[in-house]
Amino acid sequence: MIYTVTLSPSLDYCMTFPHVTAGQVNRAQSAQIYPGGKGVNVSILLARLGTPTQAFGFCAGFTGAELCRRLDALGCRTDFVEIPGETRINVKLFSNVTTDLNAAGPQIPKEALSALLGKLTALKEGDTLVLAGAIPAGVPQDFYARALRVVAPKGVRTVVDTSGQALKRVLSSRPFLIKPNLDELGALLGHPLKGTKEAVRGAQAVQQAGARNVLVSLGKVGALLLDEEGRALLGHAPQGKAVNPVGAGDSMVAGFLYSYLQNGDLPQALRMGLLCGSATTFQPWLASKEDILALQKRCPVEITGLSL
């Protein structure tokens, strides 16, 4: 089973406009409400690929209840800790530019954090745990590291998609996979990175600090995988018209795990991760399995080995 953790999930209210003018009434052409949050996105994409998944996290109030209802309808099992307040609603405006208005989530009590860690004790060898998203205000920056210390002795495969101190503190627990983008990797190392060669050197540095496999998303270029076998692989992203980049990185994580758990082949996992991430970029929301298979048929992903 693949489990995900989203500390600050949301309902995302997405509206499309021909254009937006500040200070005036703007009328949307269309509007949709989607479940949101990085771990939530991973679970949804996995469910669409037919992989069993369960989402952990926190929910609050009637918005939290609606979040769980929508996830259940999408085939995702949920086991959220209920907390006071209301699960946040984010507003995303799509016009000639994309504007995100992200709300602050409810305060997470210490006892709720302990309850979530308690749920992780049920995971067992062979399970996979995905910790995704920023650590919200009021939650200790070592929370992900604490979660890894709960599950690592059980033989649980761990994946971390976050940044800053939260990412730095998990490295010593030797997560199976981390997935920074190039800017996040540079921030972790204290200096900006440019190009594939610098991305490889940055990935080597965090691998030496403990990460077993490092997947670096490179935007339109594709993604770099430095695997625990010592290979540096560059996956070239399929080309297409970008519609909405929200959830692309989460889709990449889901596709990578979906493929890897089928055959243990890391290059194939990189290929499927890129297909899923790109397919989502080309859609208004997260890609369907049909979207991914159509893209796979139309634009096979090329993998290039890089010299170290």
C-alpha cells in the first residue's frame, strides 16, 4: 500500500477568466472545485492508475468533510485526523497569467500531530510512505524526520517531496527518494544551480548526505535521476501545450512509484514519472490514465545516461 501525508490539504477553487483586471468585477468563464495538497495529488493520481492508496493528514470543519467526500469519490481511502477550524480553500485564477491565492490552514494542535504519528505505526514492511508539501506554520520543521524515524525500522519505503529545513532534516534517515526541483536543490545547498551538470553535482551532494535516490525536476527540460546504483539519468520531457502546471511534480512522484513498484526498474520509473507529470501539465487538472497512455503512445520519453 502507498500512503501519503498532507499536513495542510485544501479545496482548490479554480476559475478561468478571459482576463483579470484588479479593482473591477471579473466574471469567470468556468469554475471547478478540486481536492488540493501535494500528498493528496499523489494519492489521486495513484488511484487513477489503479494503485491502492490511503491519504493521511488533517481535516477540519465542513470544508474538511467535503475534502474527504471528494477523495472517497475519486477512489482514495482517507484517514485524516480531525482538528478544530476549517480546512483551507485556495483560489486559483487562470487568465493570461495564473494567480494563486492560498489561504492559511487551521492551527494543528500538538495532540493531533501525535495522533498522526500514531497512525504511521500501523505501516509495515513493503509499504511506501510519501511525505509531501511544506511544513505549515506552527508545526516543528523536524516533523517529517520524526515520521521517518517511526516507519524506517519497519522496512517502510519513504519518499519526501518538500524543501528547506524540512528536507535537510530527513536526509540522515536515508529516504528511498527525494524530489526537489532545481531551485529547491540549490536552496538546500546554499547556492543557485544552473543546468544539468550542476544539477548532477547537487544531487550527488544530497545523496552523500543520505538520500538513496534523488529525482530533480527540471521543468520543460525534463528530470534528472541520480540513483543508488550510481547512475545519472536524464529524462527528456514530452513536448506539448502547458495548460496548468499545478500537480505536475506530484504526478511525477505518483508515476515514478507506480512504475517502480511494478518491476523495480528505476529508468522505467523515471520514464513513467515524466509521462505522468507532463500529462498533468497538459490538462486543466490531474491527468487521467487515458491521458497518460495517449501521451505515452504519442511521445515516448527518451532517457540519456550522463557521465559522472
